[in-house]
Amino acid sequence: MKDLYFKQSRICCISDIHLGVHQNNSNWHKVLLDWANWLHKELQDNNIQDIMICGDLFHYRDEIAVNSLHVANEFFDILQSYNIVMITGNHDCYYKDNSLVNSLSILKGRPNIKIIDKPETVEIFDKTVSFCPWGTKISELKRNIDIVFGHFELVDFKMNNFKVCDHGDTPEDILKKGNKVITGHFHLREHRKFKNGEILYLGNPFQMDFGDAGSTKGWYELDFNTAETTFYENNIS
């Protein structure tokens, strides 16, 4: 896919920004923009030029308020010097089980942003990489994938501090396809290693409700050369 690329082998991975959370409250807009400026400096300091967003840029799936659209423009102005690849999450999609109609489509005119709303598998830095937007069926993925980016609902992972997911796909099924899974959707960071691979839930970038209380937030660096991730804590939100 000639228009899908990362400039460097070290990239930033984030997810579940939920722009517009809490009824499009202006205080939460400020939290987001302050965090975006912090992230910009973090990435500059670490010489990273690429950002992977694993879904749920927006919070409300049926409509987006004008003030949140305005803040979305400011947010991406702050990050306009970065190459951004983004998959759809369930909150970005009008339909509950697929990505056919999604709010990320309004960003397709920005030259530094690549929106992925259909499953794609490509070769990046000698790695086979699959991008799995919301609604991707695991059974349809190829095998022997090095890195899987997705927005998955996996059983036995914590959805928040109070609830463990009891429905959706199994870790065993997704790890049959690829041995390193990096995903959005659940807001608690969780990194589990299995006999045949590992699954990393990125979590949201800052606490949004009591379900996040006491949990550490931040961003991850992924190195394609080693397939290793490094966590950087958010110390401003």
C-alpha cells in the first residue's frame, strides 16, 4: 500500500482519546489540548515522527458537537508535523459492528493523516503488519503476522477497574494470527505475555472517569526493529 507508511522504525502508539467526553465539556477540551502539547514535546525529545492511534478519537458515535469539531482541528494542528496512521474504534463508527460510516472520514483531507477503516496487511520495516479497524473479523486475518494493530474486545481483560470483559474474541484466537497485538478499546493499560505471543492494551492517555482511578496513563514507543515497546508516563494530566 504505497500511501501507508511510517517515516521511522520507532513510532508513538496511543489510543482512546475520546474527544468530546463528558458532554463536550470545555474543561475536558483543555485537558486534551494540554496533553497534545505535552505529547508534542515528548515526541520531539525522543526524535519520533510517527503516531499510531488505535481507535476512538471521538467519544460520541451518533453526533459530534461543533465545539468538539473545533477542538479536533486545534488538536491536529498541534500534531501537524507528524505522520499519523489511525484506525477506527467503536466510538468513531455510526454502526455498532462495522466501520462503514465513521467520523474519522472528515480528516481524510489532511495530508499527514492516513485513516484505515478496512482491514489491511502490509510490509513495514521487514515486518508483516495488520491494521484492524472496529468490526474486523479475526477469522479473516492471515496467519504469521508480526504485529497486529487493532481495536479489539478480548475476554478476560479488564474493561475498567470494576469489570472484566466476559464476551468478544479470545486471546488464543487473535494470537493464532499474530504474536504481538497492540490494541485500543479498554481504558486500563494491560500487557500480558502468553506462550505464543503478547497482547498490549494501550489504555487511554489520561484519566476520564472513576473507572480509571489510580491507573497510570501515558504513551508507548514501538520499535519495529526489535518489536519491543517502551512506556512513557503522562505526568501532566
